[in-house]
Amino acid sequence: MSATTTAPAGTADEDETRLSRAQSKAVRQRSLRLLGDLMRPHRKGLWLAGVLVVVSTVAQVAGPALIATAIDTTLVRLRDHGEWGPLLMVGGLYVVAAAVAGLSISGYVRTAARVSQGILLDLRRRVFRQTQRLSLEFHESYTSGRIISRQTSDLESLRDLLDSGLTSIVSGVLMMLVTGVSLFLLDWRTGLVLAASLIPALALTRWFQTRSQVYYREQRTASARVIVNFVETMTGIRAVQAFRRERANDVTYGELAEDYRAANARAMGLNGIYSPGLVLIGNVTVAVALLVGGLRVFHGDLDVGVLVAVLLYVKRFFGPIQEIGMFYNSFQSASAALEKISGLLAEEPTVVEPAKPVPLEHARGHVQLRGVEFAYVQGRPVLPRMDLDVPAGQTVALVGATGAGKSTLAKLLARFYDVTAGSLELDGVDVRDLSGHDLRRAVVMVTQEAYLFSGSVRDNIAMGKPGATLEEVQAAAKAVGAHDFIEQLPYGYDTDVNKRGGRVSAGQRQLLSFARAFLADPAVLILDEATSSLDIPGERLVQRGLQTLLADRTALIIAHRLSTVAIADRVLVMEHGVVVEDGSPAELIGGEGRFAALHAAWRDSLV
Ligand SMILES: Nc1ncnc2c1ncn2[C@@H]1O[C@H](COP(=O)(O)OP(=O)(O)OP(=O)(O)O)[C@@H](O)[C@H]1O
Ligand SMILES: [Mg+2]
């Protein structure tokens, strides 16, 4: 693939630690583009924040200069001439400067918060929309743990940067510049002392940055591992408990959490050296400035007021350095996060919407496969070549050994994947030319998992047809034989299926998803092992419902249980991706083939 030499596509190289120079550049540009995109709607807010931060910095820096004036000029005039006016005026100016600084800082913080929260909201929505939009193929390889860490810890580090990091860096850098310049203007000799002190301060900061880069990267990886492990364990909690994996998992998770703790501790330890180190350098500089300045005051070379102002400036100069050092960390982790998020956002669905969809208002359900080939992985075909014609309204049962490719065929039909070669047509239109909307209305697939969302039974059934009335929902439930058990639930149709007491059994869940499909009323219905959890009487009951459900539509039923197959018009037996038998149930049972053997074995097992 060319992805190794040119711009990396999407999430493919997310776990790569070493990227070529061209690749890192491409990744960086991708995240910068995303950042630019996100900031564009907030241009006004950003300008306002910029102006406010300049105003606040100037107002804050004015303080010491005013104090110097007060001490050296106005106090002297008060002492020598008894003039109160100048002192009061300088005092007044000081109060005004303090008020302006306070107000502009408050305005700045609020503007910056509004902008950063707006950006995060936008990004959060984009990530959600994108993950929901991406095809099944993506989700089958990109685990939910990773998606969760994109949505949680990555967005969190961006939030850190935008909320506090950016504020402190902008005001910090500006403050240092203005303070430094003011100091030189006021007294260049102390300016030189300050410049000298910058050497150890910068060396310390450099040391901190190189170390912390490593530690923070470790910290991020460790945190992602903790999340992924946690999500996987909890998703598989049934298997975990069934196989008594708790203790082993405890150990694994404990180790990951310990790694995370250690990484955090290392990063914190670094801060424990850096912060006091800077405070020390700052204090030594103040002491040197005081000593040098004090001697000069003693010799009458320097005014006391200037000395006080100079000391205040020096002290103020060191605050931002620490913030800048810290900023580097949050900048590092935020840019790594942004790289990952921009990769996710750059993913394109493998199943794409057609540019010019062919409208299909009322599908009849004629399904045709012409020379269909399919492989999940290049070079390993699951369906080598398949031709199939299912007339509208036919009920087809698909049987075959596990791994034969039955679900794969179903997923192609529902267009969760696209065929590798050949074409799959619905009413003479290639499914790739149908809009997602038309296709989803025409083809509905019900699987074994029969997923229920949080909410009432009624909401869950009504998903099949948004805006369905209670009567319609009940009619659908009755048609598939779900009405009786729903009535027995604590709150009937209003029972919350994911709350304690409202939980339903696996078979009941399947009945609910039948009702949902019935209400959706598609032209083509696919049931992939969707009857597997029903008991025999349950299945009988459902079989009656099934017959109503299947009437007047094309259906593809995948079932291991042969009793379900009996209601089909046609049976396809699949083996290694190839249809090896094709005929009515009676024909196949009467024949000599695999289905006949399968059926005989099944009948014997019932006796
Ligand atoms: N997402 C996937 N990526 C790669 N290979 C896959 C994927 N899903 C299925 N396969 C492979 O494709 C083949 C057919 O799988 P499929 O799920 O269609 O079988 P099936 O007939 O439905 O089996 P079962 O009766 O067990 O459900 C199997 O060999 C399987 O390993
Ligand atoms: Mg299957």
C-alpha cells in the first residue's frame, strides 16, 4: 500500500510510534487543519480574548511603575512641599489599573472558556457522528475501548490545553515580554541580572521538557490501556464470570493500573523538582537584585522606588516560566490526542452513499446476485462466486455448517459490506446505487443479539417505524406473539427494558426485535439465527407469527434449527461459501443430499 510513503490514511498508523518524517508532517498538518476548522467559527471570540489579554497584561505591569513613581516623586513632594495631589492621583491611577486588570482578566477567562467549550462541543459531536457513520468493517477492527478513549481521555487532554494551558501560555508569554522590557527601561543593570538568571532557568526548563515528554507519553499510553482493558472486561462480563476469569483479570487490570500510577508518579516527581527549582532561581535572582540595587541606593545611584519596582518585576517574571514549562506537557498530550482524533475523523466509510442515488420508493423485494465474490481480507475469499435469483415474496432458508458464509451473505444483502466483485441487486438496482434511507427501509436484518436500547418496550418496538402509535406497536407485538408477555411486565409497554425488574429473557428479546421488524415492514427481511433463543413452544408460537411476518415479503432465514426451515419455500445449503443444494424443503428431504441427511438426523434426535 502507498500509505507508508504518503499521507497516512485515518487510523491505520495510530499505534505506530515511529513515523517517517513525511508521515509525521502529514499527521501534523491533518491535526492543524482540524484545529483551524474548529476555530474558524470562533474568530470573533478569539480576537476579543487577544485584546483583553493585552489590556490586562499592560494594566498589571503598570502597577510597579506607579509604585516607583509614588515613592520617588509624589512621596517626596508630599514630604517637602506638603502636596497631597500628585500622591492621590498616582494612588488613583494604581486603583484604576488594578480594576482594569481585574476586569479584563475576568473577561478574558470567560471569553476563552466560551471559545474552548464551543470547540470541544463541536469536536465531541463530530467524533460521535463520525463513529456512528463509519461502516461495520471499521467497527469490527477498531475496538469500542479505543473509541471510548478517543471520546474520554483524548478529549480530556484537549480540554486541559484549551481551558488552562492556552490561557496561561498566552498571558504568561506576554507578561514576561512586557515585564522584561519594562525592567530594562526602568533599570537596565537589573535587567542584566535577570537575563543572567534566565540561563539556569531555561536549562532547567529544557531538562524538564525532554524528561516529561517521555513520561507524559508513557502516562497517556498507560491511561489508554487501562480504559481499553476495563471496557473489554465489562463488555465480556458474562464470559468473565462464567469462566471464573475474575482473579486473573484482577491481576491484569491491577498491573495496568499500577503502570498508570507509576507513570503518573514519575511525571509528578519531575514537577516536584522543576517547580521548586524555578522558585529557587527566582528567589536567588531577587536576592541578587536586592543586594546590587541596595548597594546602589546606598551610594545614591538608584532611587528606592525604582528598586522596589524592579524587585516586583523580577518576582513577577518567574511565575510564567513555570506555566510555560507546564504548558509544554499539556501541549504534547493534546497534540497527540488531536492527531488520533483527526485520524478517526479522516476515516471514510467503506460502504459509501451513492452520489446519485436511484430512487426506490416501493421495493418489491426481488433479489439478484450476479457473480458475487466477497473477501473480508484480500486474497482470502469467503464467497468465491455466487449467482442467485430470489423472486419477490419468496421465503428462503439458508443452512450450512458454521463458518460456511451464511452471515456474510446476509451482511452483503443488508449492505453492511460491499461485494468485492459482481453485483447484488434489489429490484434490478445495484444496492450500491440506493440511498441509505431507501435501502434501510427496504431491507431489515434481525440478528441473534437482538439489541435493546435503554427505554421502554414501546420505544424499542417503535424504532422500526418512528412515530408509530401505541396501537401500531401493540398490533406488531400481537402479530409476532409478544403481546402476552409484554402485558405481564411490571409496567406493560412502558416497562424500561434495561432497568432491574424490566429485564427480559433472550427469547423475549428476540420476540421484541421481531415486532420491531414487523412494524418496519420491509420488502426484504433477513433473520440471522434470530429464532435460536426461542423454546420449542415459543418457536411454534413464533412460527405462526413468523408466517404473518414473512407473508408478502422476501425473506432470508438463517437457522440451525430445522423446524424453522419447514416454513420456507426454498432451502439453500451452503458449504465454504458455495450453494451446494437448492430446492424446496420437500424436494431436498426426499432427495439424497446433505439436507436430507441433516434432516433425518434431526428427526431421529426428536424421538
Ligand atoms: N469480520 C470478519 N473479518 C474477517 N473474516 C470474517 C469476518 N466475519 C466472518 N469472517 C470469516 O468468514 C467466514 C464465514 O463467516 P460467517 O459469519 O459468514 O459464517 P456463518 O455461516 O454465518 O457461520 P455461523 O453458522 O457460525 O454463524 C468464516 O470463515 C469467518 O472466519
Ligand atoms: Mg452466522
